[in-house]
Amino acid sequence: MESADFTLNDGALPMSRPEMPPAPALNWQQEMQQALRNGRELLEFCHLSPTALDFDPDPDFPCRVPRPWAARIRKGDPRDPLLLQVLPRICEQETVPGFGTDPTGDLRALAGPGLLHKYRSRCLLVTTAACAVHCRYCFRRHFPYGEQATPWPDLGTHLAAHPEIREVILSGGDPLMLPTARLQRLAVMLGQQPQVRTLRIHTRMPVVLPARVDAELLDFFRRLPLQVVMVLHVNHAQELDQTTATTLAALREAGVHLLNQAVLLRAVNDRTDSQQALAETLFSQGVLPYYLHLLDPVAGAAHFTVDTASALALHAELRRALPGYLVPRLAQEKPGEAAKRVLAG
């Protein structure tokens, strides 16, 4: 079951390969090693003074930003929407009522170490604590990863006991921080479960670190006998460029269905024009807008809050500005509920 040989769909490979993204100067592991790792370094990279914002030089939740994504930040702009997503700030230390360490009820949904079963037909694996980028509003910034051992040995048992599960979601952290060989071993395990039809991957990496989408990963997706849904997390059109367009095209040609979920963040993307540009740019790169989430109330992120009334008003403006298929569902996750709460569709 742990064999690295991946032969579930051998013989079904296409005769030709889609165009690959240009080979980067560094592979993705090397680019991770060169990521910016503190607020002062990030501000210097962006040509900003440490006094430009109330940045925290010693945050509890560490800073990490890959340089390819940081290069899209407008230099010299302390209000850049990408910078605000990743710069540690003193305001994160404020204690705000209603903001806690488990905002989506992950811990009460644990069915085993790192295995969440919140919704009837799908379960979720917290595959790793590692992320390519540390978003300051991350709803799992306080998750006890150290207590959640690798859940895969328990997965088969849980799936056998729950034949209603049709979809397995890989989350984290970011599951694409795992080596492709390890993803292959997990896929072999899932292939032995006849009720599993879909593998869903929640990831930032094709956008924040496009080099991760290499030939080995694309070949893995081509050979996978499951439907593959990749849910990206892009909050602003500025995160997308020609490199991401080529990378996402390669994923689509490998049979991956691409969706996006964004988080509504004050001063980042809480304007109608920002959301319209995001939806249109995503679609131009082959990605369908899926969810626009209200902020999960995680401790340290209260300064990103957009109130529900403002969110509904923005969503109504989006419905007037965009065709229906480009309007993401405005959603909120409430612990213990049977599905995400859709506030506007």
C-alpha cells in the first residue's frame, strides 16, 4: 500500500504533452529556501522603510513569502494588497472578542489524527503544517499541527466505515509542499477505496510558487484515475501574471479542474472593482470563481474584518457587474453546521 510505483492508469497517457511552463532557474525546493522570512526583509525587498507600517519584528506566527510572489508587490507602496496579506503587524497582538484559535471548529470535527470529517460526503486530510506563504489571516495559524500525526494509516479504515464519502480533500498547510512521490503513495491508497471518486486539493502553490508545477507533478495528475479538483486561493488580480497563466494552462491540460476561493479582506479586496478584476482575470486564466469567504474569526486577524452588511452590498454590486458564472458564492463557515452557509449565490 505504501509502494511508490504508480501504475493505476498506466497505458492511458496521451501521446503528446501539453506545453510546459518555462523551466525556472531554481527548482521549487530551492526557491522555498530563498523565501523572505521576516518582516524587515520583506519591507526591504519592497523598498519600504520599517516605519512605513506597524510591522511586528518578532511575530508569534512567522513570516514566509516566496520571492516570485513577492516580486508582484508594488515597490514603495505600503498599502499594496499583496503586501498587506503577508506582512506581520503589531495589530495582530490585539485580543478581540469573538476571535479565537479554532474559528472553524476543526478540532471538534477530528475523526482521527489530522483527519477531519465535517460534511457527509467528504473528508479532509491535514497533510502537512508547511505552507509556501504565511497569510496573516490564516484560519489554521493556531492549529496544533504537532499533535496531529500523519493520518494516512487511519484513512483506509475511516473510509471503509463511511461508504458515503465520495471525495477526499487534501489541505494543510499546503498539500503541494509534499514531494510528488508522497502524493503518489496517498493516491494508491485512495485508489483502493472504490467509493472515492474525487481528489480535491486546496493549494496556493501554483500561484505563489509556480515552479512547483513541474513535469513530475503534471505526469502524476495525468495518470491519476480519480477526478482532480484543485481549489486555488487567490485574493487579488495582482497575484496573477503570465507565468501563472502558463502554469494553470498546464494543469488544465493535465486534466485538473480549477476553482478559486478568496477571502474578503478589508483594505485588500473589499471593493467592487477589485473583486470584478479578480473574477475576470481568474476566468481569463481558466479558473472559475467558486467561493468568496467572510473572514474566519481567527485570533490575530480581526483587522481584516469586513462586516456582513458590507459584504452583501459588495456581492450585490458584483451580480450587477458580472455574468452569473463569474460571481462567486458569498459564504461563511459556521462550526458544527452540515455545510458552509451561503449568504448570497
